[in-house]
Amino acid sequence: MKWYEDDSLWSDFAPTMFSAARGEEVAGIVADSPLLDFPPGSRVLDLCCGPGLFLVPLARRGYTVTGVDLSAVMLERARTACATAGADVRLIRADMLEYAEPGSFDIVLNVFTSFGYFDDPDDNLRVLRNARESLAPGGRLLVDVMGKEVLAGWIGRPQAVDLPDGSYVVQRDTVLDSWRRLRTDWTLVRGSTARTASLTSHLYSAAELHDLFVAAGFTGIECFGGFDGSGYDQRSRRLIVRGTRK
Ligand SMILES: C[S@@+](CC[C@H](N)C(=O)[O-])C[C@H]1O[C@@H](n2cnc3c(N)ncnc32)[C@H](O)[C@@H]1O
């Protein structure tokens, strides 16, 4: 099994990745972000939607929302979140490597470092090509990752996150293949038990992800340093790349 196919990884580490605090932050981002300001009724695909932190606020902003994820556990959480909020969202279980719905969306979002998971670089390119195929002409893809330049600014510092139930997660990052890939090792310590997981994904600089968008056939490609629409520079904490399907 590939690391990203492990349902228990996403659910065991959900308290750090999908915390209530992050949910509130995402709701604010979706309400205010100029990068997420689309015409009412826009058809938005959240590719790798996880438990749906973006889905409900996107639906509340007046968009027609679809969520795709490989994990049955994450999709079930998304289904519950949408039902609780009364948000009408279509949910599909699919692998981003295969999933395409030709011409069906105005916007495709892939956020919170849900890209670069495949060992073969061509497979990551294929995900962008699938997204392009799923877009209507003039539609846009937006990918949000931890840029290589951003990571270089803090990698090496110990990362530990305390969770409300008294458990904590320690994160260690290891650069592989001359900065082409990153391995992240997580250890969740709860009482006297420890659960570890390793994730290995491709790392992209702004120029590299830009070039991948070009290779996938996108035009009008821009790089941002956050959902506030700021430029990608030395102050940025994220790398967001946006491109248009002609
Ligand atoms: C880091 S989480 C981000 C989730 C969500 N975008 C968010 O902002 O909270 C990555 C998600 O990608 C999903 N995923 C991993 N590999 C996938 C694949 N090959 N196809 C579709 N989804 C995948 C995981 O199940 C997980 O929900």
C-alpha cells in the first residue's frame, strides 16, 4: 500500500491536520480570499477534499461544490460535515491520478499540500492534466502547497504540536534526492503509546510548479504567497499556483 492510501494515517493524524481551529481559519479564508472569489453558482471541485474543511464554506459562498477524495473515512467525515451544515455538496470517491470529468468545472482547487504524492514525476503531471481536462474553457486550477523556498526557511527546527486531549505530535522532515522530495515522519504520542507515519512527496519551487502547469497545458500562470493574493516572496508561508485552461 502507498502511504497516501492508508486511511488510518489520515484519521489518526486528523486532530493535527483538520483541527477545529484550522476549520475556523479555513472558513475565514474562503469568506475573504480574493483567490476564491468566483461568480455565484460557479462549479467548484475540491480535489482531495479530506474531511471537507473547504466544502461547507465554499457552498456557503454560493458555489456549486463537488469534493473528491480517495479515503472512504475522510469522505464519510465530509458527508457528515456537509449534512450537519445543510450544505448540498456532491462527494465522489476517486483517485486523483485517474479522476477527470471533462469540461465539468469552472474551478479546480487542490489545497493544503495535497499534490506531489506520486513517486513518478509524470504521475503528478498527469494529475494537473486531469484537472485541466475537468475544467471548462476559461476555467482555473489553483494548487496550494508548501513551496520549497518556504520550507527551506524553517526546515530543521523541531516541530511539536500539543493536542487538546493531552497527546502530541512530533514532526521530523528529511530532504531527499537533492531537494526533489521530502520525507515527513510523524509520531503521535498518546499516553504510553506512540504511532508513527511517514509521508514522502515531491517538493516544488515556484518556478518548478509553474513549469509543470505549462507542461500540463495551462496559460496565464501566476504564483501567490497566500490566499490573501500576496506575491510569492521571502515573507510567504505557502505557495499557491494558479493557471487557466484556454
Ligand atoms: C493533506 S490532506 C488535505 C485535505 C484537504 N484538502 C484539506 O485542506 O484539509 C490530503 C487529502 O488527500 C487525499 N488523498 C491522498 N491521496 C489521494 C489520491 N491519490 N486521490 C485522491 N485523494 C487523495 C487524502 O485522503 C487526504 O484527505
